[in-house]
Amino acid sequence: MSLDFVESSPLDYSAEVAQATAPIYQKLREFIPELEWPVYAPYVAAINELKKQRNAIILAHNYQTPEIFHGVADLSGDSLALARQAGETTADVILLCGVHFMAETAKLLNPDKTVLIPDLEAGCSLASSITAEDVRLLRERYPGVPVVSYVNTSAAVKAESDICCTSANAVEVVESLGSQQVIFLPDEYLGHYVASKTAVELIVWKGHCEVHERFTADQVRAFRQQHPGVEVLAHPECPPEVLEEADYVGSTSGMINYVEEKRPNYVVMVTECSMSDNVAVEYPDVHFVRPCNLCPHMKRITLPRILASLKNLQHSVEVESEIARRARRAVERMMAVGRGKSG
């Protein structure tokens, strides 16, 4: 069955499918209209059944839509959490519901497993902002200065780096190197945020996330005017003036932990908007104000494409062996430094 056939031929919503997916919809009924569930449910049921046949596991990033995040994912989280989970699974097949660099990272940690991504075009503006050649040129310009690359990079860039980091452990990773100066790439705003938290001098690349860079300080002030008492949680990929307006700055996992521990009455997560829906499912007592900046790459992952990927074992992610060896070292160093945290 080809991808085009799967996507153009909706599956039937039978009584059996309704029964099999009823517990999932009960959890999602506040977020998916009842009229829409018969479209999603047959795919949810088919994917969950096919996973068993394939001995497959589905990993979903926090930015996936609720029907994926809560409907078919076995494990979910942010970049570091997914990397760790990928490295611990005993499944034969790993299907990554996220973007390409995440699937590459899963492959780095599971070289003997089949790693799939439902759409090869699910990219990332940060990962696209820098190449391996750029890193080599930086090393020539700053000889002896260690390179820290954010996980939002290609395997080729990771291979040219000394260590990787996530938004949750970036400060710890930078300081772990014991160097007075560090090259930090590719996110400029995350780099500036990290620099504000450490005495280490950072040489920062000027890459940006196309979702987070669109937020403005005026938007945050408007949220506060429209919703008095709202608590603002911002991702450090946002511009510095946005972070200055926030009550809390942290990774996606950090935001979730904040909601769990603080239980604010009103909260706004200044990040990709599907995350608010996914977190709201777990904390119905918290009122979420939703700024809707969508990641077009994350939204390329759909239930029909997940089903086609599992059925046809497409699209398999491969990394050239020497690049994989060097990139794996950088990822493993990151995981060792940040053990016990996620980001």
C-alpha cells in the first residue's frame, strides 16, 4: 500500500474501532470535536495494532498534535527525553514522530535498529541554518575552542562537535568543558540565554527557530492585559526581550514540570502551540492561554503518514558510519552530563 493510497483512502469507522479507541477519546474529548473523532479513530486503531505486529515503538515530540501524542505514542517528551528513550528500547522498529534530526539521533543510539520517520521533509530551521563545513571553518577561526552543538542539528554537524546539549542542560554542558570560551551553535537566542547564566564566554551562531523567533514582547504584555494573573512560561529559543517578560524560562520539560508543581490558575506557554493542548490533557484544572505559532515541519507528521510508514517500513533513516561514530560520541557525552534531566 503506497503513501498516496493511504492518505487518499480514509479508513472505516466501525463499532469495533469505536470501542477500541473509546478510552483514548475519553481523554481527548475536550480537544477533538466528536464529529472529527471518526476520522482519526480508524488510523489510531490501525496504527496501534500494526505496532504490535512490527514490534515497533512510537516516540512523539511534545509538539505533535494530541491525536498522535496521546493516541498512538508509546513514549513522548522533548529532545533529550526522546534520545534517552530511543537508546533504551528493545523494540525492533523505532518510529519517530518529530523532525529529521530527532530521527537521526535515534539512529545514532540504535545503529542496528530500523528507525523510521513518516515524512522525510519534516525538517528544522535551526538544523538547516548550519553545515558541517561551517563548523570546520569556526574551528579554523577559533583554534582550540570547544564546540557545543544544540541537538537541533544534523548528524554531520554533531560529528564536528565536541558535545551536544539541549535547552535543559545547555548551561551544565557548557560549564562541564572547563573552558573559558566555547563555540555555541546554532541557536543565537538560546546562546545568549546560556551566556547570561554562566561566566564562560560564548561565541554564538546566528540561527533561529522559525516558531520561537516570531514571538514578541508586545504579545506577552498583551497576554497579561487580556488575562490578568496569567503566568508566562517561555522557551529560551525566544528573543531576549520575550524572555525578559516571562515568569519562567525553560525547556519544554521544564515548562511541564512548572505546571505540575505550581498548578497556576492561568498559564501561557510561549512555544509551539500543540504543546499546550498536550499538557492541558494532563492538567484539566489549569487554564491554558494558547498562542498559536505552529511548526510547519512537525505538522507534516500525520496519522495516515504514520500508518504508511509502519506498513511499508518507510522512510528509513540512515547515517554514514564514520559520521555516525563521531556524532554518537557527542550525543553520548551530552547524555552523560545531563543524566537525570530532560530537555
